[in-house]
Amino acid sequence: MSVTKLASHADQAAPDDRPKLPAHETVYQKMRAQILFGELAPGQAVTIQGLTESLGAGMTPVREAIRRLISDGALMFQGNRRVSVPLLRSEDIDELIFVRKTIESELARRAALRISADQIARLEAIDTALDQAISAGDVTGYLVQNYSFHSELYACADAPIMSDLADRLWLRFGPSLRVVCGRFGTQSFPDRHKDIIEAMRRGEAEKVALAMEKDVEQGMEQVSQGLVSAN
């Protein structure tokens, strides 16, 4: 899927009256989507010139986007004007499981204490779209809707520092998630989204946190097993 279609897919629920972003921010968001949803595969080296051509952008905003994404841990400099998405090692997955469970379960707990009925309905709509993507074997749709569910939920937590950290973590495993989904399909990825939604309706914040912890753990274990099987 092209970056244009990818960005469109990711932004389908965004409002139409958003202010126009500066060129460097637009390029950053496009490259971020390429990484997050796996258009740039782990280990795949790309040239700065190639990125300027594929994105239809100038060298300066592409360089700035690359600098930010390297800082985010989403890209690494390869030399000779090339960058690549880092390969995910088994020890990286162990760290990601620990940190994601710690941060994202707390975000979910806080969100449960603040979330409105309308926001719960929004999460349910995203989860329905996620189920449809799974049924259709739509890998990109699955990745986008899964990310949207978590992003929408964490936005309800009113915890911007933790939300930013969680978002950066998704850049670390998103490309590998795409690889595993592409090879083994989306059907094998369980989620606890419905458990989360039901616990939120009942106002049971601790059960929401526990369901999120299990969601993270099961998902990352599937990524780990999938990468081992692929190798």
C-alpha cells in the first residue's frame, strides 16, 4: 500500500477542518505512518534521496523527519545517506512487554476513571472496524484500527507524558507486527478489547487495567513467536 493510501487509511476518522501542517511535520507524519504500519520493513534500508522522491518532499523536511524518527528509536542511520528500521531482537521484545504492560495498563486504568459514554461508543465502533478487517484479511486495516483503538483509549487518560511514551513504543514494534501479520495472518492475534469495553461500561478501572495488561502480553508474545517461526 502506498504512503498516500496508508495516511488516508490512518486519518479516516480525523476532522476535515484541521489546520495545514508545516512541510517538515507533514513529512514526519507520513514517514511515521510508513514505519508504524509496516510499509518500511525491519532491516530495509532506504536512501534519503529515495524518500524525497517517494514522499514528493524537499531534502530539508525529509532530513528533519529522519532526525526526529532516529530520536524516537524508529529509524537508525546506516551511513552512505541511508537509514533503516531496526530489527527487533528477542531481548527487545522482553523489554517492550515489561514497559508496555507498565505504561499502557496504567493509561487504561486512568482512562476508565474519566471516559464518557460517547467515548466508549467510539471505542466500540473502532473495535467493530477491527473485527471487519480481521474477517477480510485486511492486514493494513487491522494494524490501523488496532492502533486507533489504543490511541483513542489513551487519549482519554489525560496523561500526556505516558501517552507520548506509549506512542513511541508502538513505533518500535509496529513494523515487526506487520511482518508477522503478513506471514501468518491476523486471525492468530487475540485481543482483549471487548473485555476492556465491558469493564469500562461497568466502571471497573482495575479490571480494565488487567485486560490491557493481558492484551499487551498476548500480542507481544505472538509477535515474538511469529518472528522466531519466520527465522
